Amino acid sequence: MNIMIIFHSVCGNDYLVAKKFEEEFKVLGANVTLWRTADQGWVEKPGLTPEAQANVHAMRAVPLATGEAMLKADGIIMGSPTYFGNVSASMKAFMDSTGKIWYEGGLAGKKFAAFTSAGNTEGGADLCLQALHTYAKYMGMIAVPLPITVMPGEHTNALGIIQYSQGKYAEALAPLTARTVKGFAAFFLRV
Ligand SMILES: Cc1cc2nc3c(=O)[nH]c(=O)nc-3n(C[C@H](O)[C@H](O)[C@H](O)COP(=O)(O)O)c2cc1C
């Protein structure tokens, strides 16, 4: 299965989720590629910890996503920071750049899953996930939910993965997020 992971990230949190998905899909034998959306205004914040700096440097080395690449994927995972209870402008601009693919039905029938990073637990992360799912629906993609059985007894969201950051630059993925991505990746391939 060819899987394309597309993310936008400024502080590295969504990047770490995307990277973990990439890692897990590789372990499961899928052919996976990592892409980011354009963000020309991005500047490196001075004084980052070495871990956070290494993450944002690796993030900026990821190639820019294209609509054409989406056509070749069987499954597409999309992640955006939650900005004002929605996707970021960078992710929205990427979505809007795929209008031709939309009316030609180029993504219809492909599998889809969503993730986000949000500052806090009351910050509307589910609204961002919902916006990603709405895009997938318009495209005719088949959204894979995150059922409670993937992580029994844990706090998860049916719409996808959420990494809470408290607004900080990412140094490492939260252990629960890492475990949930692992379970979700396996479920995504299985269904
Ligand atoms: C313009 C802007 C709007 C934001 N809006 C929200 C929000 O509505 N809810 C929230 O929980 N966090 C919000 N945040 C915080 C980010 O979602 C959070 O820092 C996230 O971890 C960033 O992801 P990244 O590290 O991948 O860039 C906002 C941040 C910015 C810069």
C-alpha cells in the first residue's frame, strides 16, 4: 500500500506525529512518504533546545506536498496544527490548491486519516480534525476512524490523533500519542 503523509507544522509537534506514522507504516511493510505544506513565512525561533532545533531542521527538509503525488497514493494521512479551532492557513491553501483533483474525482475511494496538534485540551482540536475530515469527504475519500478498541481505557478521539503541546516547540512525542499512532497505523492498514 502506498501511503502519503501530509502535514503542516511550525513548532514541530505535527511533524513528530507525521514522523511516527511514517515509522510505524514502514514497520508494517507499507510504502510511505512524508510531505509538508508550504509555509514561506516560517523563521527559526532563536534559543530553541537542541532537541527542538533538530526537529524543526528535519521538518524543514521534508519535501513540499503536491496534488499529483496524492493521485499515486492508496492512503492519505493529513495533519495540521489547530489554529483558531480550524486547520492552519498553510494546510487550507494546500487543500484549495487541489480543486482540479476534486472535480475530477482523483482522490475518490482512497483511505484517509487525520491528526492535529493543539495547544490545550479545550482548544478545539476536534474542530481541526473535523475540518480535515470535511475535506476528505468532499474528495470522496474513505475516512478511517480511531475506534476506542485501538487504545482501550485511554483518552483518544474518534476523528484522529491529537498531540497536545501547551504551545511549546516539540522535543519528543507524548508517549500516549506514540502508542496511539502505532495502534492507529495498524488499524488503518487492516480495515
Ligand atoms: C495562530 C495560532 C492559532 C492557534 N489556535 C489554537 C487553538 O485554536 N486551539 C489550541 O488549542 N491551540 C491553538 N494554537 C496553538 C497550536 O495549535 C499549538 O501550538 C500546536 O502544537 C502547534 O503545532 P506545531 O508544533 O505542529 O506547529 C494556535 C497557535 C497559533 C500560532
